[in-house]
Amino acid sequence: MNTGKTRHLFALLVGLALALVVGGARADALPGQPAPAFRLNDTAGRPVSLADFRGRIVVLEWVNHGCPFVRKHYGSGNMQALQKRYVARGVVWLSIQSTHPDHQDYQGPEALAAAMRAAGAAQTATLLDADGTVGRLYGARTTPHMYLVDARGVLAYAGAIDDIRSANPGDVKRANNHVAASLDALLAGSPVPLASTAPYGCSVKYR
């Protein structure tokens, strides 16, 4: 085989691989950058856009009630307590389901709304992302995976809800809650303590 052609083919393959890696990295929403715009329907079929809440702090919470890590935070009351505490202070809380409809954990609009009510959740809205477009746009990998958008529309935090990577509800009280610390900082006009952490939980059930 011609050596020159071999080298050219190798260079093309390397370039393609690098492009894929870089492209994949750019798919993730990065702290310090503008939060990607999106528009999804809530469980009642109403369209909700991130732009609707310009000038306010927004929490994005990826949720799947079939996941034991999600059940840890809802079963202990931790997630609902955070929602109630910060929504009362003017924070917008959007819970997003990116589970695809063919997966056993998928909940349709009525079932998902009922599950949130039964849990005593206090989110601003629950949004359906059945094709995974918004989840992939943000690079959401786990349930829960948490994102905080500041009042300027800049992503301020991305990662885990806390620092104990377990599905044990008993660990909630011992954990350092990254979301609470970040929200307290943003509400006080200060930088968040950590802009990003490694998320933990079940994988998001994309198609």
C-alpha cells in the first residue's frame, strides 16, 4: 500500500477522532458559560422556556423516580426540603425527565405529575424531555444531576447534589450539600464554593 496514502488516511482518522472528542466535550454545558436555551412542555402540556425566568436563579434537576439515588433524596425528604426552602426565596426549580418512553422507568405526564405530588415536591415545574434533546444539550449523565443558572443566565454550578455518593437515605444528614451551598452563595451575591463536581446516580435513560 502506498505509504503516502497510508499516512494521509491515518491523519484523517486522527483528525476525525479528535473532532468527535472535542465535539462531545462541547456538548456539555460548562460553568462560567451562558446556560443553553431550551423550551419544553410541563406535565400539563404548557411550554416552559429557560428564558421565561431571566433575572432569576434557576435550578435544573434531572429526575427519574425509578432510580434508587433519586429515591434516596425524595424518600428522605431532602429534595423536597431544598425545593421548598429556595423556591420560597424566589429561586425557580425545574425538574426534568429525559427518560425515553420505551424504558420501564418512563412516566408519562400524568404519572410523573402524580409522582411529584405524592412525594410532596415543591418544584416550580416538571418538564418532559422524552427525546433527550435538553439532557444531551446540558450533558446530563445521572439522576439526579444538578445545574444552577444565575440571574445573568450563566451556568454557575453543575454536578452532584452532595458529596456522599451513595443510595442510602441515612447519608443525607452527613453529607455536604453542594446545591444548598451554591444557592446560598448566589443569593448572597457571592461566588459558588465549587463550580463543578462529579455527578452520581443512575444513568439518564436516553434512547
